Amino acid sequence: MKKLLKVLGFLLGGIVLLVALFAGYIQVKGVPKYPVEIPDQVKNLKVTVDSVHIAEGKRIASMLCRECHYSPETQKLTGSHRTDIPKEFGEIYSLNITQDKSIGVGGWTDGELYYFLRTGIRPQTGQYVPPFMPKFPLLSDDDLHSVIAWLRSPDPELAPDTREYPPNQANFLIKLLSNIAFHPLPLPEKPIVKPDTTDKVALGRYVANGMLGCFACHSADLKTLNDLEPEKTPGFYGGGTVMLDIDGVTPVPTANITMDEETGIGKMTEQEFVDAVRFAKKRGGGTLHYPMMPHTALSETEVKAIHAYLKTVPVIKNKVARFQEGN
């Protein structure tokens, strides 16, 4: 018996040592870098910068880029302290994406912007951007080109500005996830075309998953997202991810928006869903709490299409303790 216990002790000690060595390796290695491999067709990309593409790019960016990168202090997209990101990810700051050529993205080519937004790899350094920065592998080519056109536009919020926050210091969780769970995404192998309004479900799937990434917040955990195949994300649209309010203090669990009638939105009418998404109106009165924001830039057609798509998503019974004002 003593011999057995001794052997087990050695085994346990060996396991602890291996875990400690692995943790030390991850801590020292940090967030990995990758080879920058930009195909010629991407490297030579020149987007059309006209009023139509700029307007559509601004519309899309108002629901994505601006929410994280806008600074009330500078009234530009110079970055901000992301207090709403769960504390387990550390203290996070979004970057300056103004047209400044040294601090912002003014010196980036169209192809570099395209490559970065698709893959998550900074084209100048090969540095991978951790999970809290969304990637857009499913956004249509034309919509992504529109965002790039907007970044080139004379929008005053994009005017060059050298303001920047201290660089993010990745904590151990971010380093671990970036090495074992999250990796750069591949460039699309074929053109991505946005569905038109004749296929309501396909359009809703595109807007919800490919454009806005609604599933990221409304699934089980930010650490288990599947950006390439959203439907394989655990707890897909079943809600429960705990976000934070605008002050970074109060936990705000996300809603189950599958069509379960007891714990989801199965009893919501189409118009109630439109009002909730576009204007942040609660079904029973009142306003939905941050981080759910009004998506007034979405058309009623797009929101009705999302509703139609959610009807096709497998129902999940998951009762989420929703945020109540005054708690």
C-alpha cells in the first residue's frame, strides 16, 4: 500500500509539474503571432469609395465598429475603455481606428484592412487579435468593402487623431484561449454575397450571424464561440452569457432568443420583436437594459427576416435570470 501511495504521489507530482510548465510556457509566449500571407487579389484590393458604399459602410459600422471604438471625450473613433466586457478577460481598451497614419489605420491599404477584418491578424506584425475583437468571416464582400470605404471617408469621427490608450496587457486567460481555442480565421475561398429580400430566412441568418454576430452574446459563453460555423456554438441563441452594464459593475445576463415559449421569445409577436431589436422596447413595457442597444440602423425588413430565421433555430429551454432595474 505504501508503495502504491508513493507511486501515486510521484504521478500526481509529475502532473502538477507538467501543468505548471505548460502554464509558464503560455504566460511567457503570450498571444501568438502568425505569418502574414496576403494573396495578391487581396493585397491589390481597391474598394470603390462612393456615396453609396460610404453610406452603407457607415450604417453597418454604426452597429459594430462605433459601439466599441467611439470615445465621447474626443468625439472620434480613438478607442475607449471597454467596461462592459466580462472582468475575466481583464482590462480591455479598443484601438484608435481614425485616419491617423501612425496610431490609427490611415496608413493601411484596403487589402490590409480586408485581411485584418477577415482573419484577425495584424498585417504589419502578424500579431493575432484576441477573442474580444470580432472577426468577420461571414460578412459579404460588398458589405466589407463598404465598411472600408467608410473608413476612407471624410466622416469627422474618423479624422486623424493621435490619441491612444495604453496597449492591452493580455491576462493568462486571454493568452491561453489565443493559443488553444481561438486562432486566425481563413480567408473566404469564394465570394460571399448577401442574400436578397426574396429569401427571408437566408437574409435573417446573414444579418444575425454574418453581419451583426448576435449569437456571440446570445449563446452560452463568449469563450466557446464558433465564428465560422455559428450554429455549432454551444447554447446557440439560448442566452445566458453574463455581460456587464455600461459602468462595468452590474451583471446583465443575455436573453434566450430561441422560440421556446416559456424561457425564450416564442410568445413574442413579430412586431414586438421588431420593437425590441430596433428600439430596445420591452414586450411588457419599458426599455431593454445595456448592453442591448437600439438597432435603428436596421430596416424593418431586416429585423423581420431575423425573426423568421430564429423560428428555424433549434429551441433551447434555458430560463435566464434577466436583469431587473433596481437590483
